[in-house]
Amino acid sequence: MKSNMQSSTSSTVVIDQLENVKWTLSIFAEVLLLLIKSVYFIVESIYHMVVPLPEKSLADDIVLITGTGHGIGKCLAMQFADMCAKVICVDINEQSNAETAKEINVKWKGKAFAYTCDVSKLENVRELGEKIKNEVGTVTVLVNNAGIMPCKSFEAHDEATIRKIFDINVFAHFWMLDTFLPGMKVLNKGHVVFLSSMAGVLGLKNLVPYCGSKFAVRGQWCKLYLYNRQTASCINRNITFVFSVSGLSEAIIDECKDDGYENLHFTVIYPYMVDTGLCKKPKIRFPSLLPLVTPESTAKTIISAVRKNLLELSIPGPLLLINHIFRCFPHKVAMDFKDFLGGGVDAHDD
């Protein structure tokens, strides 16, 4: 009996040792694969610095853009129409939005559709979604462009203004995604563009709530990407957790990555300073190096990023890379470099 018990114990020890060896070999194989893939992705990235990525056609797409009454949104609508896409113009200002659609239809008859909507309100966005689905079709490209940017000191912001900034700059993204992403999943085809800002990468004086809202948009992008890889369940499931921990854009990519939606793409854009009228008193120390960018050139760059399926892009392009590099240094180094460049905005009334 005693001999049998010793034999059984020895067998258990051997099995445990074998399991430990298998686990160790499995981890080693995963690490090796990770290193190989990392080298491949680095080489691929260097290759595409020389050889540009191919650009996909947008001719069969239905493109919805928010904030098309003026600025970047209007330019995006005009240029997407030039790509032979159907363009859905959405803005809270009915008159200016109708003018955008009219200009497009003069050149491309029947290509533009104008809808008036306050995208900060979920019930309005859902009603908009039903109208568009019945009257135009399923949206395949969604550009979350609408936003506001009050330029004043933090103490000068009241509660209503801060709530409005987040309602339009952040929560509107949730409502648009909740309404239009399911249709893209049914088709297994779609592209979502998040307009963030370089103010969503580094903080700027006189833009405290605005910076907070754009940091949140940046967070949304990644988590949605991974969502496609991990689950097909409803986007609403993790909204509270995602916003409070990581923000909006990284959260969405995170949730979309692993679920077989191979043709869903996400792009986050970080413009520097665009001459749209939102920023009335820009501070630019080196205008030849970092000039005020035009809405037309910004729209052109965004559409190129969509056609190449880029994950993220700053305008001008090098700014994001420069930020990533300086974030590897002590915080004071990064802040001193930002102060040296001297970009920002002066406070002014809306």
C-alpha cells in the first residue's frame, strides 16, 4: 500500500514537471514569435516610408460627416464627393449645411444629402440613423468631425460650457458609433474617422477642458479596434468603463480587433492648428516650420489617410513622431521642448 502511494506521488510530480516544461516552451515560442513579428512590422514600416501604401477606392461608399456647415467638415464633404462617394452632410446649422450639400450637387448631381441634427443628443442621432438608412442606405464611412473649442482659462469655464464641450466633442462620438457601427458590421465593411487634435496628445494653456475631451477621443480609437478582435456583443456594454479609464478612441479599437471584422478600419487624426475660425488668436513662434494649416489641405490629408487605412496621423505629419520620441525622455525635457516651439492659443471670447 505504501509503495503504491509513493508511486502515485512520483507520477503526479512527473506530470507536474512535464506541464511546467510545456508551459515554459509555450511561452518561449510566443516570445520568439513576438520578436519575429516585431522585426517584420518594423521592416514593413520602413519599407512604406519609401513605397507609399496603396489607396483604396471610395466610389461605392456612403460617407457621413458631422460638422459640414463650415471648415474641415465642409472641405471633407466636397472632397469625398470628388472621390465619387455619396456624402451625407450633418450639422446643427441647417442653412450652412444645406449650402454645402447644394454646392456638391451643383457639381455632382444627387451625391449629397443634408440632415440637420444635434449630434450631442442620443435620441436625435438614433432618429437621424433611421432616416439615413431608409432614404440613403447603410453608412460605410463615418467621420466624427463636429466639435467646439472655447479658448479661455480653466477658471473662466462654467459648468454648462464644460458639459457642452464633452457632449459634442466626446459623447457625440459614442452616439454616432452606437447608431452607425452595427450597419458596418452587418456588411463587414466600414471606416470610422475620429477627429482628435494635437491638443489630445499634449496639454495646452487656455484649452484645459478641450484638451481633456480630445484625450478622451484618442482613447476611444484603440479600444474599438480590439473590440473587433474579441467580441461581437453590443458597443454599449463597456461605455462607462472605457470612458473613465482609457477614453474613447483607444477603447473602441481594443474591442473590435479579434472578432473577424477584417474590413472595419479606424483612423484617428491629430491636426495642429487649422484655420477654421475656432482658434481666433493662435500663437505660433515658428510659422515657417509650423504654419496655420488650411481646411482644404487638412481634408485632403484626412481622405488620403482613410484611403490608406492608416491607424493614426498628425497634421503636419512629423508632430506625432516627435511627441513619441520626446515622451521617452524625462517629462521636463518634453515640456521644455514644447515651450521652445511656443505653440498655443490666447484666451478670447467665443
